[in-house]
Amino acid sequence: MGLLALGTPLPWDEAKKYADHVRWHGITQFLHLYNRHKDRRGFELLWGDEIEYMVVAFDSEKRNAKLSLRQQEILAKLSLVVEGIDADCPDHISVPKFHPEYGRYMLESTPGSPYTGSIPDLLSVESNMRYRRNLANKHLKANEIPMSFTSFPRHGTPGQFTEPYYDPADAVSSHSLFLPEEITNPHARFPTLTANIRRRRGSKVAINLPLFFDKNTPRPFIDPTVPWDRSIYPEDSEAKNGAALPDHIYMDAMGFGMGCCCLQLTFQACDISDARRLYDGLIPVGPILLALTAASPLWRGYLADVDCRWNVIAGSVDDRTEEERGLKPLKDNRFRIPKSRYDSVDLYISNDWMNRPEYNDTYAPYDEAILNRLKENGIDDLLAKHIAHLFIRDPLVVFSETIDQDDTTSTDHFENIQSTNWQTMRFKPPPANSDIGWRVEFRSMEVQMTDFENAAFALFVVLLSRAILTFGLTFYIPISKVDENMQRAQLRDAARSQKFFFRKDVYALGHSGSSSSASSPGSSSPVDGVPRRKDKKLRNCFPPVPPPENGFLNHRKSVSEEYEEMTLEEIMNGKGDNFPGLIGLVWAYLDTLDVSVDEMTKIKKYLDLIRMRSKGDLQTPASWMRNFVRSHPSYKFDSVVSQEINYDLLKAVEEIERGVRREPNLLPLDYTGSVDDHGSIGLDYQANY
């Protein structure tokens, strides 16, 4: 969630005076980083996951599931516990780390140290995730559970959806009609970020999700839970003056988006060039895995006609003014900005020959002065445009104590803007004063309800990243088509009902899959009849793919001929003789590794989950939740997720995660639940209830 600096945050009227100062020194800091690290090479593969949980308090007497607002107390307890568990931590699991997040009911967990490229590390991910979940659970109250759940179904509903209850009338930062101030982490950064987004924008954020219309849902739908006539804050009238759309679920605060949970992965690359190749390679994959991990169809007590969180978060931090959104002529603002600062990637950045200029086909404004300054200091055009595009944004939180910094040793001004550009991918320079290399963060996926699912998608992405670099694959399609895929990915049941734009020929040299893999450095295909030696671990340094000879670049197809619409099943499992599918590419990469039969069996279990979900044999979490609500005995087919339905849904999810409830439409029949390394059930259900 960005920098948690100590200090005095400035309100927007003061902070905006330092926007140019932060931008100037942020670029200076980036240039110092770039010059210090641009030639560093040879970093091993280190990677990690971030999983966010919401702590849910169950009240069995009132049949209510509520968000527990004890984040600070829980984190303080976990911090003390983690300091003393080195001796008790299983051998293959590093001491985990827990971090605060935006919502006061949220916990973020990461491995204590990154995974390497070893096969045992690859296969330790699920047990690592389970250990973290179980550790957190042991230090909660008896009725509290840490749940990896993307969006809380009754977040912002009338009545008690938090423990303890707070009145939204006191929402002094967001001025929300629905969310109390106490929903937000009290660290000064978070309420200031919330208030400054509202102040910079000139109004509250306005999020409108299309409602799912069931047979008894009134038409038109005018939400009776909106306090239309409240008059506490100046913005209270916005809802009835057009901010809240009919037939939609209206939300008006940062907490609705940044209060969601997700699964994110970060990879250390060999060098800056590999990082840029990997960044570009994973951009078109983002919407595909968003659709496959869809897990959030329930919002503010209603069924939505979408399955994902993405547009909710984009809207929740959309600080653009009316001029920047194109609603008024530009005056003092510098740019018309097409997207929120939380949205899909706008530019490919690799300077390899495979990245054609035509792929960057959308309007991505950039600060020309910053661009020129970067280029004058040796940054190539593509990377310079990427940074200059990020730096059209203002810093939203400025601490008075850190306005003046040593730009040779600090990166706080750079990270102030870099870390508040929340996109599907993040290109991450090495941190100041560290031995860490260039990194890439994959950010589009929704968190899954079980550690088995989260581990499966983590393994899939890391293996796909190795296939991209090993085989010199190209997934390039125009950015405009990636943007369109992002919108399709969020539609109801997109995994089964939608088609997505994807590249037809993913082999950079125009070769077939067999010839491409045979010529790759990590291939196990025979050379002169002698089998290649297989790698014992996932590698991290790859030679650039040489451009083809004989004038190939002058006779390439037009960009529009390079891609087509495919079903998600085709993208993942293959289409015809020439497109192997992403899972096929992962299997081809696994063939280059020295993996035992037992290890391959375990890997296959994870890939089978993804294969079955992409085929439609297993439902996405979103589809399963929607069906659960609509088949609940008390559901009135009116699109309403009642307190009772919410309670039963979250209880069912908790039982599924533990493996005591079978849902063969959601998980494979052999799913065993959160059994820890000692063979015991991770949560003591009888003790808690």
C-alpha cells in the first residue's frame, strides 16, 4: 500500500504546492538509481507472493458476519509472536511477515524471505501460505477468522457490518454515506490519502456497478439503502444530483476499492532488460488471469452484474478533476488523463525488436519536460515515456518532515508517485541501499478463497514467466485490445461467456513451437542425437532474442493480423496445431527441468485446477458465490444479499477452505483443505464455535 512514513501529512491545499518539487526530485532520485544499477546483471530468480486477508468476526447468535476492526491489535500481537518463532518455524518455511493495509480489518502476509528457483521452493508455496494463515488465526479471538476473500459482500450496508459498530456520519476523511471513518487504517497516510483524493478531485469518488437483475428485482432500481437526504457534509447531495445512477450499486469512498483483497506476485529479474521483457510479456496475461480468478460479484449487500473488483478500485482512487476527465475544458490542469491512477498498463516498455511501435496505440499523456530530461540523461525513449507518463500524477500525500531529501540516498519522492500508480503490472527499480535487483510485479489477480487456489495461480505465473524468457515468446497485442480485454474480464461469467483478444503466433522468430523450444537455451530436445542436460532449477538470465534475418522485419504482418478473439479455454489450453495455449507453454518449459515424478505429480495438481477452470469444468469463485446466493433458502430473487445469506456464505467459504465442506463445482474432488505440516486441521473449528 505504499510508503508508511512517519511524520505530518499535509492537507491537499498545502501538499499541492510541493507537487513540482516532488516530481523534480523524484526524477533526480530515479536517475541516481538508474545510473547505479543499469549495468548490474546476474541476479538469481527470487520471487514472492502477497496475500491479503480480511478478519471476519462471526456472531452465531445473531447470524451475522462482520469485519473485525482490530488490525492494530492483531498486528502488534503477531509482531511479538513472529520475533520468537524462528525455532518453531518448519524447516522449509521462512518466518513470515505481516503488514498493515488500507482497511482496519485487513492483514497482508508475505513469506519472510523470497522463494528461489528451486523445485522444492516452488512446491513449498501452498504450505507457506497455509502456515501464514494458521499463524494469524491462532492469535485472533475465538470467533474471528482470517479469510482470503476479495470483497466483503455487505461492506457499507445499513446496520452493523463491522465489529464494533461505528456510524458513517463521522466519515470526516471520505464524507462517505456508507463507510465510517474507523473503517480506515488510522496511520496518518491513509485518512490523508482518502481526504486528498476527494479534495483534489473536487467531489467524492463515484463508483457505479451495474446491478444483477433477478426476477423480483424492481425496475427501475432506485436503491432504498442510500441516505438520499443526508446533509452532514457538502458532498452529501451528490448522490441525488446524479452521482448515483439508477439500476446500479453506488459506492462513494476509497474504502470500497482499497478495502478489497488480492493476490500479487513479484519477480526479481536478471537485469533491467529481462525485467522489461517480462513486464511486457505479462501485460496481455493480466486480463486473462483476472477473468480466471474472478471472485467478487457481491457489493454493498447486492448482486452485481460483474464478477471482479478492478473497476471498483479504479474508481475508488480516481482523483482526476473534471478537466482531466474531459468533462470541462482544460484550464490550470496540465493534461487530459484517460484513466484513473489505478488501472491497466498504458505502455509496453521493452526495447527489443519484437515490441513494434504500433502496439502502444492508445493515448498515454506524458510530461514532455520530464521526458526530455530523462532522455538527456541517457534513458531510452520507451522507458523515458513510461516514467514521464507515471509522473503526470500529483503526489497525494506529502509529509512535511520529508520535503527535503538527499536525492543520492533516498527514493521517497520517486516512490511517492511510483507507488500510487497502481496498474496491472509494476516495473520496480532496485530499492535504495539494497542488494535487490530490477523487479516486476504482477497485480491483476483476485485473491482466492483457499491457499490451494492461490498457490496454483502463483506457480502458474512464475512458470509462465520462465517460459516467456526461455523460449523468447511474444504475447504482444495492441494496448487498446488489452484494455478491452480488461473490461470483458470483469463481466459476469466472463471465463465461460467472453472471448478475448490474444496473439495467434507466440513464437518470436515465427517458428513452430517445436523448433522454437528446440533452439532455446533451456530446452531438453536432442542436439545431434544427444539429449540436452535439463536444468535443476528455474533460471533467471536469458540472452535477448536475435531478430530474424532475410528482411523479415520488413515483411511482417500488419498488427491487426497478429491477433484474434479466442475463448479463455483456447487461450489457456490451445487452439489448432500452432497455438499451444498458456498451459501448453508451461508444460513445454517444465520439460526443460529435471523434475522427479513425485514433484511433477504435485505440479500437475495445480495446473489441472487452472485447466479445469478455463474449460468450465470448475466454476470461478464469483460464479460459485452467485449460485450460492441465488440458491439460498431465504433469497427472494430480488438481488439482495441479506445478513443471513452473508453469514451462511462466509461460513461455507471457511468450511471449504478447511476441507470439511465439499464443493465439486468449485474445487477438485481431492482437495483436502488447510491441513498444516503436522497433519492437523489448521483451524480448531470446535474451539472457535
